[in-house]
Amino acid sequence: MKETIPENPPLGLLLRLVHQHWTQAVDNALDAAGFGDIRPPHANVFTFTPAEGIQVSELTKLAHVRKQTMTQAVEELEKLGYVERRPDPNDRRGRLVFLTGRGKAVRPIASATGRKVDERWAELTSAEEMETLRQALRLLFEKVRDDVPARPASDTDG
Amino acid sequence: MKETIPENPPLGLLLRLVHQHWTQAVDNALDAAGFGDIRPPHANVFTFTPAEGIQVSELTKLAHVRKQTMTQAVEELEKLGYVERRPDPNDRRGRLVFLTGRGKAVRPIASATGRKVDERWAELTSAEEMETLRQALRLLFEKVRDDVPARPASDTDG
DNA sequence: GTCAGATAGTAAGGTACCTGTCTAATATCA
DNA sequence: TGATATTAGACAGGTACCTTACTATCTGAC
């Protein structure tokens, strides 16, 4: 069945459907590149981990996910041999995440999948159309994030 | 911490953040209306259930979620006393979902929360801006949904 | 009339997020 | 310097989606 959508769909439905497609497209791109063991949440780690290492807490801020989500992504990549964690010499509470040799080899592909999906979608519509969408989403997010707190801040969390 | 986003964020990040805000805003609106026991996925049931009853399969097509997701929403609303299920007289495989008296009383509020969030967001930006976004998402979805199947169709599922 | 294939619903299980609470280590400042 | 607040990370648990696999029933082609 073709996923027909009503004439004037609730915004939430559109956001959900497009976001689902995006996630799936990234997953497909990773598979196509031969990295079936890397899933979308892992891509953030490749994108944001610098050579000097980085704490999980920092990664959560860059990727805008919660600590447990990022911790899990890092743990999985550690098991797969793409990253390793070592104590932070400057902060005994923390551990630094580093890419392994294998991780460094994968990084250009893994961190580029998001961009590739963007490019493919620009082919299907147009670069202008994608830019319009991106700007509309950015503007909306800037405006609404300060409205009656959308997600009440946790006490203990970022 | 203010959720600052990079200058040129991946589209997936924007989609996720805005969608999360939307869901949370609907949840807040339901709470504010005094229906803390109704959560966003339930709203679809109120929106799409007609007086003559409807099968869960039909609801899944209207709301664009999978059978189990909708089944769960209906089961929860049944426990809460908002809907009831009766055998479909025309199809012994199926059961029809009906709103109870209580469900009918709630419907106008529950099914309107999505629209209310849309309106609030239009106040925060502008009606034109929201329409631009909606059209951009619609256009994109129409174009990409036929590209290399985003979610390979299941054998057994709609 | 029978039988292949579609469809309604159920069940079991997975993913990517989220929350709250807790411990250890660090930073602050009266 | 000692009380207090903050931060890093671990752990337990929840939500809203998803998939695959199964049974019962219906439908349409022969």
C-alpha cells in the first residue's frame, strides 16, 4: 500500500514519517557501504570523536541525545572494535573515547552517510527545496525551544 | 543548557529535535486539558474512530503506524474505559472499535490537541512559516517515499 | 467446491530514544 | 577547610515505534 497522507496532515505525522525515512536511508547507506554492523546512532560517535579523545558527556551535547543513549552507542562500538575508552588523565571521574585504527579507517564513510542522504534527497527534490526545509526547521526549533518547556529539564541530566 | 545546534546541522538531527518537541507539546496539551491518562498515540484513535466503529487495521492506515502500535493504543484506551471492541458482524476475523460514552465526551478535546499545537507554533513563528514547513515536508515525503524502498515492505504487514 | 493467496488480529522480540536515582570525583566558596 | 553543589558515568525502567512469525477467516480463480 502506498502511504497516502491526508490533504492537511498534522505536522507531527509529517515529521514522524520523514524522520523515519531519514533514519532508514542512513541505515541503508551504511549497509551499502559494507558496514552493516554500524547503525545510525553510532554515526554520531564517528562524526564527533576527535583525535585527542572525548568524554561521553561531551558527545551527548554534540549529538543532542541523553547520556544513556550515547553510552550504549559507545559500548556497542567498543565491542565491535571501532572505539576504545581510557581513563581521562585530567578528570578521574571521566573516561575518554578514542577511535581505534579500525575506527579511524571507517570514519570518513560513517560520518559522511548523513551528508550522502542529504545529497540524494536534494537530487530527488532540489537543493533549494532542501535548504528551505532546513531553514524552516531551524527557525521553528529556535522559536519553540523556549516556549513552555517542551521537555522539562531533568535534575541530573544534561 | 540551551540546546544549541551547529550552523549546518544534519537534517536528521533537526527532524528528530522538532519531532520530539511536537510530541512533548501534544502530551503537555493533553495534561493541561485534564487528560493525563491519554498519551499522544491515543489521540489518533479519538481522531479516526467513527460512530459506526472501525477495525484496527483501518486505524493503522489512517494513522500510519503498524498494527501492534495501534493495537496497544486501543487496548490501553479500552482499559481506561474510553473505547470498547465488539465483533465485526460482517467479518468474523475482525473486531470493531467504538468510542464509549466517556470516549465520546473526550473526543473533541483529544482529537484537537494536534491542531492546538499547530496553532501555538504558528503564533510563535507565523502561519506562513508553518505552511512553508508543512509543504516542504509533504513534497519531500512524496518524492522520497518511492526512492529505493525506505522501509522494505513486510510480507505480512500492510 | 476447493484451494492459493490476501487480510485481521495476536504474540514475541528489537531499537532508539527517554526518565529518575545512585556513587564517585570534582569544583566552589563562606 | 569543610559543607554544598555540580558533574561523569552506571543502573533500572519506560515509551513509541518497528519486525517476523503465527492462526483464523475471507476471497477469488479455477
